[in-house]
Amino acid sequence: MVKGYEVVIGLEVHAELNTESKIYCDCKNAFGLEVNTQVCPICMGMPGALPTLNEKVVDYAIKMGHALNCTINNVCKQDRKNYFYPDLPKAYQISQAEVPLCENGHLDILVDGEERRIGVTRIHIEEDAGKLLHSDKFDGSLVDLNRCGVPLIEIVSEPDMRSSAEAHAYLETIKSILQYLNISDCKMQEGSIRCDVNVSVHKPGESLGTRSEMKNVNSFSAAVRGIDFEVNRQIEILEAGGEVIQETRRWDDTKGESLSMRSKEDAQDYRYFPEPDLLTIVIDKERIEKLKSEIPELPNKKLVRYVKEFGLSQKDASFISEDIEKSGLFDECVKDNPKLAKSVSNWILSDVAKYCNETGKKISETKLTADKLLYIIKLIGDGKISNSAGKTIFEIIIDKDKDIDEIIKEKSLVQVSDASALEAIADEVIANNGKSVNDYKNGKTNALGYLVGQCMKASKGKANPGMMKEIILKKIDG
Amino acid sequence: MELYEKSAFELSQMIKNKQTSSVEITKSIFDRIDSVEEKVESYVTLNRDNALKKAEEVDKKLSNGDKLSPLAGIPIGIKDNISTKGLRTTCSSKMLENYVPPFNATVIENINNADMIITGKLNMDEFAMGSSTETSYFKKTKNPFDAERIPGGSSGGSAASVAAGETVVSLGSDTGGSIRQPAAYCGVVGLKPTYGRVSRFGLVAFASSLDQIGPIGRTVKDVAMLQSVISGHDRYDATSANAEIPDFLTKLKSDVKGLKIGIPKEYFGGGIDSNVKDAVFNAVKILEQNGASVKEISLPSTNYALSAYYIISSAEASSNLARYDGVKYGYRAKEFDSLIDMYEKTRSEGFGDEVKRRILLGTFVLSSGFFDAYYKKAKLVQRRVSAEFDEVFKDVDVICTPTVPSTAFKIGENIDNPLKMYATDICTVTINIAGLPAMSIPCGYDDKGLPIGLQLVGNKFCEQTLLNTANAYENIIGEFKSPLL
Amino acid sequence: MNIEIKHIAKLARLRIEDEELKKFEKDMQGIVEMVENLPSDIKDEPLLDPENSMKLREDKVRENKYSRDELTKNAPHVTAGCLVVPKTVE
């Protein structure tokens, strides 16, 4: 609820698929190459050129359909969406209208510790358009058609989201699923995921308000800003006694405002009809099942599991679950050691994440394995090495294939847990720090920490700090 | 008999027997073009230099003893909506007046691989929309049997050039009768193959779900030979069929014993000229006398096919022709003050009236609120039409009808009356709606000496049955008779 | 059926000048009346034809098929490898 209004949000996400070739021709599906060099008569819409459908596009869309619990229409077709624009060389986009590849699904997201189910109306396959380049110095626009025919899936949600935070969680979950399935690069800065946002507001108990559609939303944070702006704009209109009109608006993220593009009356008439250059798509049931079997456990499921089974916080759990490699490492570590979940999570959130951020490497590009991480955690837990020694070892083994026991030997990192040796150190420190001993006895409890610190120093960091503390206590109190 | 008058089959034998060469044949064709093209006007673009060069190459290959296709060295003309790399492909439109494709249609690759000699690009109705070749932006092709009359359309240049000896065989395209109707008017043989039999890749689309490329020749054998060259699955055309390709010529039979012929009563109604009706019945009788059996059949939805055809073809055309916007190729208006102004001027100046009518009709039937009543209904009628043919072909092998209700009309006679023009397609469009193969073969002349066409319709992928029937008939009545030019 | 030729023409990016409008209206009127001859007993169903499905293409790239010059040589206006159109503003 915002200012006494309920907010209703639906999202259309366009994701570029990372196939080798384009959707309807064998040009390379690549970003950032010289203008008009990744084109052919087919994607340029030359007279007489015909499309042929890339099978990977169908497979990827079906995988996404499975991930979002959709019904897969194993018999479906493609349709033409007709409109004129210079970035659309055929003057129609091949898309799906009447029968999409996937429909009637849902996605569970976690918002503020609560699970929410968002309906997924449909997922369909279509082609991307080219790009228009503008320059103030040039009187005209320049057309680069390299992006024409890059495969897209459009994921259309039900109007089930009630806040920009829910929309954000939905978008992040969609993105991490796309990455889990390895079907999209999800590079926001390259525009490989974009979304259109439908927003309306209404008073509780009243029927749904008139919605506006916002286009050109190029990042998830922009979606949040756009939704918040639009919600406030609509509430202001209603509060002033006005009426929200059904229209398409364009989000200008630099100005932080949406502007009207066209009203319902000027709505485009896309004149959809079945694409006659392509026949009906029929996918055999075994193929659909096989694709289903290839779907890993998805990040939204992992997130809930990490919170419920291991007691991780939502923040920590989502950080690990959104990345397939981090969650892979986590799952492998805790599989037989569920009690270590907290420690494993701490290591992934701090040292592993830090290393990956600093080097730009993925976990799979390092030498780190679940076994090694577990071994370090166990050595620390058993008191064989100290925490800081553990970090020293980690920094070595993440880069190099080195045996941990050998590192410990080489760097003499073994923790001293031999009681008599520790007692000798304690006696020496107590003898040399009479003032602190007295302080402690007079109730200054933090003097204990100082004494333990002195012991650690004397042992060159090798003393087992837990045992050390106990011995000192015993000696002073005793 | 001059070389240009001979059939591809005869010329192929002569080349094989070293009685002539490709260069001699090609020269004979271009001499003929030089002497009659002024009267016939069937070509938009001639390919003289390249044709002679290619003929020399083929002769060299032959003298080296290379094993070549039976049609190697034989001249062929190409309808100007089939993309030819480096050779202007205009669709007889101002819109594509200077368009030179950077790629070959798959059928052109096939023709090049068969070492045939492309004589040039043939005139047509603009973007294949028309039944008289009068909507061409460039010229009006004349019927070689009467220069005051149209050659039919839209493949008017393809039929007229073959009838006039300006090429040996040609390729046309047929969306609603555009091969068969001009073949009938010009007294030649034309075949519209089963939808999917021939690749459409590189055929400039009019109505994608109905368009098929097919051969035109003076004899059934020539058409059979050319059909073998262009048939086959193409991985660049998703609608092309993976059907077996017979060698139509070697399998060609010359008798019709046991053939079951169906005569659909709906095709012999009031609109059919009595000369035409008589000639078609006479042809059927000849087939019957030679061993075929004949029965009357009914195709009740024929009545709706013309509507379904104009809705579907125009809808697809409105979308297929949207790409001509002055951005990537083709005509662009000279002056404009905005993007939309550029689009509208370019398209209004670049297209002729018939094309505009079809685009308007197609846009209308797809527009919001009308889609279900027109386009969708027409597509559902199409299913019904197909189902009726499926039923009929359980009982018969070939259906015989007139190709066109009358013989060639005069230039200008129907140009201002689109409905009258559309009505000439009544016997042919249904076949495209059903995706079936059909041929037109000459079956006599009317009282003015104008050729009459017999349409043979077969079941899907049964081109051989049609060719066999046509061949038997041709053997009985004799081959093509040249017009006096 | 009354057809709004101007509206339809706008959708199709055609401009029908006023002096041609009458003729186009008359022609279109007749044509639309002709195509309205469709049966009334047709059952609505999706336009799918599973009996006639297509083979999909393997996801394989074929590189350097055409040079940019070859593909843009037919364009009315090209600058720096780009097609040029009048300035677009949404």
C-alpha cells in the first residue's frame, strides 16, 4: 500500500538468448561488433529471403518454461507483428501471438522473508530488432542491423506484484534463473535483459485502476525507480480528482520521469497473423521431458531451503543462491556436513566473494574445491589451526594446487594445543603482567582479553586461543 | 525449322549428338529476340553477354567430355521476381527498378548447377499481382497469338517468351494461377507444382503460403525436364517438402489406360465460355477414348475459394510488401520532411494501383476487429477446401477443368475493373488454396484462333500423374503450334 | 461494410491523395463485398497444422557470407556502413 492505495504491477521481461547463431538465420549472435557486419539477406529482410527457426531457441525457451512451472505447448506456431520502424527491416517482427510455446506458469519469490507466488502468463520466442544511432552532429538517424534476429524470449507475468520491492525480487529471480539455465548472458549494460512495466493503483476494495505501460526500462534499479515514479504520478492524479488514462509511457532514467508516448486511441494495430514462411512447431514429448531433466535446482528454491534448513539469513541465503557456482560450492560442502552450513556460508560470503570480486574470476576458474574448503573449516574447528592460519592457507590454495598439510608444515601453522606447553606460556605471561592480573581480579574483565593476547603473541600466534583462555582463567581464579 | 523453335528435349538430344552447340542455340534465341521482342515485349532485362559467355563455357565442358545435366546448354528465361545475383530483379515495379540481388534464389542455383543458359528476366504483373501483365511498371507484354491481346499474368513474360521462341523454357511463379493462366492464353504448357515441392528461397514473396515457382515450356517433356531440375528440399525454406524427387522425364508414360478422371461440376458453370467448355470436354473425351475412365465429382466449397484466396493472398502481401520502405534497397522518394513522410511518399510513388489495392485489402482484413471475420475465416475455409480435395482424390487420379473461363482478352479491356480481372482466376485459385499440383496444357483454339487451356489437377506430390496424362494427350493431338509473328 | 480507406492506408504507410480516394473507395467496396462470400457454419479453432510441421535448424554459425558493401549497395543512403533515415524521435 502506498498512501492508502494498492499497487498492481505486471512485468514483461525480454531476455536475449545466448545461442551461437541468430533465431532465423545462421549469422553470428554476437554483441558489439562493427556496424552491419553480422547480417545477411535473411536478417536484413531482402526480397525473397526466408527464415528458418533455430532449434536451440526452442530448447532454451522450453527450459525457461519448465523453470517457471509452465505448460509447454508442444504444438505451437509463430505470428507476424506488423509495424514500420527503421530498425525492423522486414517491417514485421516474427513473434508468437495465438499459441505461445509456454503458458500458465508461476514463480515463487521471497520478499521480506515471505514467499510470494507470481503468475507467469506466457513465455514466447521472437526476434530482436536492430539499433538506431543518433548524433547531434548528423541530420538523420543511422541504422545498424547487427542485432536483428538475435533470439529473445518474452516472459509475461500476471499483474500479481504489489510493490516495487516485489517487482525487483521478481526481476532478480528471473535473472538468476536465466543464468542458472545458462541460456542468457544477462548483461544489463548490453541490453540483454530489458523490461516493460505495467502499473495501476486503486483504493482497497475497489476494482483495478487504469494501467499505464512503461517501455525502455533498461535496468532493474530503473524498474524500481520507474514504478515508484509511476505509482506516485497516478496517485497524485487520482488525489487531485483526475483520471489515469490508458497509455504507453517511456521511462527516462536520467531525468527520473516517464513521458507519454501514445494513448490508447493511437495504439498501434499490429495486425498479427500466422507467419506463413514457417510451419507449425511440433516438439516431441521426450524432448520436452529431457529438457526438464536438465533443469538444476533453481535459485528461488535454494533460497528458501537455505533459510529453512540451515537458518541462514535471507540476505546471506540469496547472495549464495543467486549465483550457480557459489550455491554449488555451498551445497557440496554442506551435503554431508549440514552442521557446518554457517561456517561455509561465512567463508563464501567473505573470503570467496572477496577473491572473486577482486580478481573478476568465477569459482570454477580458481583452484578452490569443496573438499579443500571443508578441510580448512574442519582444521579450524578441531583447533588444529587458528582462524588466521586458515585464511593464510585459503589465500594460497585458491590460486595454487598445493597440499594443505604441506602448507601447514612449511609455514609451521600448527596450533599449539598441548596443555603443558600452553601452561608454560601462561605462567610466564601471568608472571610478567601482575597489573593486569590484579585488574582482572578487581572486576576488569577485559583484562582477560589482554592476557590471552599476550599469550598468543608469546606463542607467535600458534597457541589455541580457546584453550589458552581456559588455562589462564583456571590459573588466576584458581 | 530454326533452332529457337525446337523444344528443350530436341535441343538436348542435338547437343548430345554434337549436331549443335549451346552457343549456336543461344545465338539463335537472341537473334529471335532481336527480331520479335519489339512486338512481344516479354523481357524486362536481357542477359545477352553473360548468356553467351556461359554457353561457351558449357560447350567447353561438353567438348571435355564432362557429364552434364540433360538441360545443360539450354536457354531459359526467368520471371523477374526470382532473385538472380548480379542481375537486376525488379518484380516489374518502380519500387525495385534498380535492385540487384546479392544472392541467387535456390532455383537459380539449381539452374546454374544444371548449366542452363539464362537469357534474361521476364516481364510480369507488378509483384505478381494481376492476370494480364498490364500492371508492369515497364511495359505491356503482348500475346504472341494476337498482339492486341494480353498474354495473361502474372507470368505473362514467361509464357509469351516461350510461345514466341524468345527462349526455350522459362520459370514462372503461381500464387493463384499465374503460371497456368498465361500458359493457357499463350498456348504453352505450364506446371504449378505442389506447395513445398520447389524452394521459394529467393522468390520475391507475394503470398508466402500460396506462391510456387514452376516451369513453362512448349512441350510436356520440356516441362518435365525442368521440373526435375528445380524440385527438392531446401534447408533455407522451412516450407519446402522433404519429398522424393522423381526423374519426371524418364518416368514419363504416354498412355492413360486405367486413369480415373474427375469432372467437377462447379467448374463448368455459367461463367465459362462455350468455346472453352467444348474444347475441355473434347479433350476429356479423347482421354476417355484412349483408356481413361471419367466420372462427375463435386467440390462444393469452390464457391468460397475466390474469397478465401483474395483474403489470404492480400493479407500476406500487405505484410510481405511492407519491407519496401526506402531504407535498405529500392526506390526512395526524393523529398520528404520526416520518417513517416518518407515512408508514405516512397510507397505511394513506388507502387502501382493494383499493388496498393491488394495492400489495402490485406491491411483491412488483418486490422483490429476484422481479423476473425475475414482472415481467420478464410484460413478455416482453406481447410475445408483441402479436405474436399482429399476426399475426391480417394476416387480419382486427375481432375480436369478449364484453366481460364475464356481466352485472352484485349489489352485495356479489364484494367479498370478489378473484379472482372479477379474473376478470370476462378478456376485456378482453388488449387493454390489446396496446395495441389496443376498443369495447363493447350487443348485447341477458339473461333478467333486463340489458344484454350485444359487444367489438370492432381493430388499432392503427384506431378508425375499430371505429366503422364498431359504427355499422353500431347502425343495424340500433337505438339505446340507456333503463332505467326 | 464501410471501409475507412484513409485509416487503412495510414496503417499500410500509403498515402491516398484526395482525388484518388473516390476511386479507391469504390474499388475496395466492391472487392470487400466479393470476399465477404464466406460460409457461416465454420467452427473456430487455432490455426495450427501439426500434420504439417517443420524441421528446425541446427544452431550453427556460417561466417563471412556477405560483405557489408554487397548488402548495402542497393540502399538509397549509406554513411559509415550505416543505413541513413530521417531523424527518429520517439
